[in-house]
Amino acid sequence: MCYGSSLGPSRRNIDNHNLSSQAVSKIEIAAVNSMDYLRLLRQYPRYIAYGFVHYFFSSAGQTFFISLFVPFWLLSLEIDNLEFGSIYSGATLLSAFSLPWLGQWLDRLKLRYFSMGVGIVFVLFCIAMAYMANPVWLFFSLFGLRLCGQGLLILTGSTAIARYFEEDRGKALSLIGFGVSIGEFVLPLLIVSLLAWVSWQLSWWIIAATIALIFLPAAFFLIPIDDSFQNPMVDSPSEDQSNQQQQFSRKQVLTQPTFYLILLLLLFLPFFYTGMVIHKNLIGLANGWSEQILAQALSLFGLTRLLANLFVGPLIDRISGVKVFPYILAPIIICCVGFLLTDHIAVLYLFFLMTGLCSSLVSIAGTAILPELYGTVHLGAIKSMVSTFAVLASAAAPIILGWALSDPADHIWVWGISAGLVSILTILAVVFVGKLGKNA
């Protein structure tokens, strides 16, 4: 009895010690990650800032930002959701076809010149949106916003960082990814507040002025004209890796069977998220959620993505983008199942939590896997091709999901089919892309 009783406290002490050790280990890992981020910021402040401003100011061309103005445009032009979806899809489609030709210049021009050109055009299209008066003008303005924002600014920032960094690629991509995350968290609430005070037309003038006064000077002055970061062909931290690794051209990548599976995983989130967010008013009507509630929930997406970036980047640097990549869509299954089980308001927040996590994984792992598998010399051309397909997916989403969500009774099929497709893609990725990860 006495002997037996003496073992109880000892076992509890051992268990408590193990739990304490695990907690300390997690704290130590978090501390190391924080120190790595601080080291990168101290060592490469200009490079990280360059990528950050590209990601943040891309917000004006992102779906979450544009969706905030949709109710005003529907009222002003007297069109419905399906008509707007067609306009939005057409404009996005045209921007997608422009990306391969424009993106290849990232492998040829100095970054500051490319960034300045994109920034100036972006400002002009924001001003054009302020004067939008008919569907044709809306199409033209949306084309420019999508091309410059969702397309070229993200492409420029991610390509420049992924091309230059090797060992710390995941963490560097995480840091610049905070730009979009902060935009997604702050801007919906800020724009909703702004629209309560000024017209939507004046708000676009304010947006154009902000880009002109902050982004353009930053893009020009952050990177000196003779800095090696400007030119992909000069020495960089990843030069030794580039010399050893096979460098695939865009045509060669298209001959790799696994690339098409990778592409499908990269395309699903732009399609799914774009369609759901651009028609979030239909989801709101079906469940009795107001525009204010939808805007608040949308901000949760940005916050979740921001926090996820802190952990996804170091994870990729530790085990490689190839090994993380097969699981990038797994969070989508959780939110789809949530909608299948209940229509409680909590499931709306679950949706933006899971898509925020998924977006972080797709953005960082989806960018990191390309130089890991195909090299950095032609990364601009390859990534612009991938971006084109992603934009095409987001162009199709408003039409297809707008039709599917138009009848509230069909919503259950949308969530069910989405969960099934993601499950199949994830299993295929674990089997086929996972084989590549074993050699990473």
C-alpha cells in the first residue's frame, strides 16, 4: 500500500515534467522563430520592406477589397449579382492573359523600374474607377485593378523575394506576406468607415493618392540602382543553389506531369475564395447575416493569415515547401463540413479562419515549391504562368459560384462538392507530390 502510493506522485511528477518540457520546447521554438525574423529584418530591411509594400498595396486589386464596393456599383449601374459577376470575370480573365507577357520582364528588367511602371498604371486605374459611369467603364477599371493589384504587384514582390533568398525563403515570404494580411485585417473596416463619410467615387481618389504618395516613392528608393537585388543574374544568397540545381524554362515545366497536380492545388483557393467573397452577400442573405457582420468576419481572414504566416514560414524553412505543399488545402475541408452541419453565425467565422490559414499555406508553400523544384533563373516567367492560371480560376469563380449560390437550397451542394474535391486533391498530392518531398 505504502509502496504503491509512493509511485502515484512520482508518475504525476514525471507527467507534469513532460508537459512542462513540451511547453518550454514550444516557447523555445517560438523564441527562435522570433529571433530569426528579427535577424532577417535587421540584415535585409530594404528587401523585406520592398516585398511588404507590394503585398500591402496589392489590396486595392484584391477580391476582398473590391467586394466592399459591389453593393454601391449594383445600385449605381442598376445591375444584379450575376451581371456584375460576368463583368468581373471578364475583366479578371483579360488581366490573366496579360500576365505571361508582362511577367517575363521580371527576369529582364531592374526591379525598381518594373515596380514604378506598375505603380503608375495602378494609380491611373484607381482614378478611372472614381469616374466609372457605365458597365463598359467598370469592366475597363476592374481589368486594370486586377492586373496591377492581384496580378503584377503580388508577382513582383513574391518573385523578387523567392529568387533572392534560399535558406530563409519561407520566413522572408512570411514577412512580406504580412502586407496582404494586414490589408485584409485593417482595410475592410477602414473602407466601410470611409464609405460612411464620403462617396465611393471620392474614396477611389483617396486610394489613388495613397498609392502615389507612399508606394511609388518606396518602390523607387528602397532598392539602390546598383543593388544585386535588382538583377536576377548577379550574385545572390541563392547563387550556389542555382548553379547546382537544374533550371527549368517555362516550356520545360509544362512537360512535368506533377506540375499539373501542383497547379490544381494552387488554383482551387483562388477559385473558391474569390467566388465566395465576391458573392458573400448571397451567403449572407441565405443565412440572415448583415453586410456589417460579413465585413467584420472578412477582417478575421486577414488576421488569421497574418498569424499563420508566423509559423508557416519557419515550418517551410525547416522541412521544405515540397513537404508542406500537399496539405495546403486541408483547412478548406473543415469549413465546408461546418457549413454542412449548421447555419449558426459561428460557421461564418470558421470559414474565414480556415480560408485565412489556407491562404497562408498556399501563398508561402505555393511560392516556395516553385524554386525548389524548377530553379530561380526563369522564376518570373514560371510564376507569371502560374499566376495566369490562378487569375483564370478567379475569373471563372464569380460566374460559376454566382449561379450555384443564387438559390439558397443549392448551397449545401456547393459545400459538399467543395469538400469532396479538396479531399481528392489532397490525397493525390500526398501520394504524388509527397514522393518529391522524400528527396527534398
